[in-house]
Amino acid sequence: MIKVGFIVEGATEFILLKSMSFNEFLKKNNIELVNVINAGGSGNLLPHNIESYIQLLERNEAEKIVILTDLDQDLCITRTKNRIKSRPQDLLVIAVQQIESWFLACTPAMRQLLKTDDFFFPLPEAERIPYQTINRLMVDHTGRGIGNNSAGKIKLIKRLLEQHELDLSISAEHPSCPSVQYFIKTIAGLEVNGSISKKLTSQIK
């Protein structure tokens, strides 16, 4: 089993990665979650801030560190990676556009949220502001949204997790949401890759 720590940019990501469904996914893949650190905004995911987060996770005996952020208004993944400048041994995962696109990809949870069996969102990552898209869909299907503010985002993630069984493993089954597919595949492979790395280090010694 490999110990992993996460650094995320906001409350939505923090709640998502601390959820029971995600922790069950980690356990199935022989991964122990040591901690999730909320940086409190993408502007705080800068080298001088990240270093202290990394040190904290290392003190918690994290063997691998995952940084999860949104593209926000950056033009491309490469530009976002250069802004954060994570160390080579750390794993940087980028969510295209915003994390709520992964919610749109979880068809069963969205059907429960919208109270309809006739829902499939074809291109979740094509939405510039997926949270607003979800809010609009809620208004269209149920007559009531959840609000276009930070409090609404917290309500949404909690509702999806607690009432509608949001599961990133299911999101990863969507044919057109490559960032969540990459995230799930990469996290699932951490224990295997970590074991290989430990074996090589042992052989070198």
C-alpha cells in the first residue's frame, strides 16, 4: 500500500477527495490517503506556497503527492503546469476547464439530481463554466437552481455526494471526459508504480 497526499485549490475539490466514494476507490487500489490540503484558490498554488504544503504532506509520510487544479483562465495545460512548477517527483493532474465538468460526466448522479432518466451530457469539458451549466439544467428540469456563488458550489458537491452517489470512477467511463479518465487511471496506477520505484531503489542500494 502506498501513502498519498493531495493538494487542491478549493473547497469543492477538498470535499470531493475526502468523500467516502473516493476513499473506497483509493482502498481498492491499495492507496492510503494521508491528507488533503486546501490551498484556498488557484492563486495560492505557486512554488513558495506549494513547498510548505509538500513538507506537511511529507511529514505525514506521503510517498506521492498529487496536485489537483483547474485550468481556470489559463490558455493551455502547459501554461498552467509552468505556473505551478511542481517538482519532477510530484504528480500534477490538470482538470480541463473546471472540476464541475467531471460532475456532468457522471450520468447516473446527474439523472438523480435532475430527476430524469433521459439525460446524457455529450461533451462535459466543452463547457466554459460547467457549474453554471449544472445550475441552469437544475432550473430547467426541477424549476429550482442552487445559486451562482461559492456557497452554491459547496451545496452542489455535498448534494451530489450525499444524495446522488457521485463517483469519479463512473465519471471516468464517460467517452468524452479525458481529464477525469486520466486522473482515475493515474491514481489507480500509483501503487503499482510506487512498488516498481521502491524495488529499483532497493536494487540500486
